[in-house]
Amino acid sequence: MCSGSSLKEIALISSKTLTWSGVLIYIGPRVAQMTFVFIILYFSILLFALFFKSREIKSPWLFYLRAFFPNWKFFHAIGYAPRLYVQIKSEEDQWLEWQVIYPRIKRNPFHVFHNPEVNLHLANQNLVEHFVNDLNQLAKGSDARQLVTYELIDRLVRSFAEREAPDWRAYRFEIRMEMPRLNHPFEPEDVQVMLISPEVRHE
């Protein structure tokens, strides 16, 4: 037989279990409903933005959320694309040829299922585009080296130099705006240099 205190403890445990179970039962559908509502609201906003033109909104905070609000002008026109070029000084103290960090990679049907190399290049190119956006918003006369994106680009270039030439003496990089040629996308029709970094020597 159970004593009064034991029965009290059992009843308390049972009530907590039922309460906890009840929370799980009632929260589950509610969260699912709210998620469905937010998804419908999100696509409604995108549909509204697609058919109704409005003025362009520029904000650094909205720029960070650009993945959630895609630009519907994907094929509006062919424009200049930013590219990151690197030049490395070898151990013989000779500057090597300029190399682009984000080269065009040949397509492969297998890339549909497994494509880590291109995903990494896309992440690096996204950083370059972020850096260009910061440069465009930089106040006149300001030093670009104070930007966080500049430091990230510099680290990217340094890792590229260490991989391509382990005994490198120095490196420098350029941000070039390239207009792709219509029939030959690998050969730019026009190139404009947006930024030239100072020479960075090996410490």
C-alpha cells in the first residue's frame, strides 16, 4: 500500500507529465500553423514586389538580408561583374601573372548532386560583391583598409598565395569590374579597375 505522501508524489509527477504532454500536444499544431502563415506572408510580399514597382531601398541592414529578398532583375541587362585578381611575387623576387580567384569552372552533370568546390567559389565571390558594395558606400577620402570586408578579402588572398606559391615574398590584389562578352563570357569586353591594394610583404 502507498502512504499519503507517496500518493501525493505520484499525483504530482503524473500532473507534471500530463501538463508537459499537453504542452507538447497543443504547441505542435500552433507552431505548424504559425510557420505556414509566415511562409504565405513571405511569398505574398515577394509576389507584391514582383508586380508592383516601387522606389529602390538602400540600407546596409537590408543588404545583409538580401538572400531572403531576391532581386527580380536577374536578366534585366548584362552589367559589370566584380572579379578579384591576385598577383604573387615569387621567392625569386619576380611578379607572377595576374590570376583570378574565382575562375569559370566547366559544368559537370555530377555537380547537381555534389559540388563543394563551386559552392566555395560562390561564397568567395559573394564576399567580393559585398566588398564592392561597401566600397560604393564608403565616404569620399576614407581608407578602404578600415572595412571588415577588406580584411576578409586580404585573408582570402593570403590563403590563395600560400596555396599557389608557398614561398611567396609578397602579393597584391585588384578589384576589376568586367563586362562579359555576349558570345564569349570567358573574355571580358571591357574592364575597369575599381581598387588596387598596396603590396603586402611576407612577414
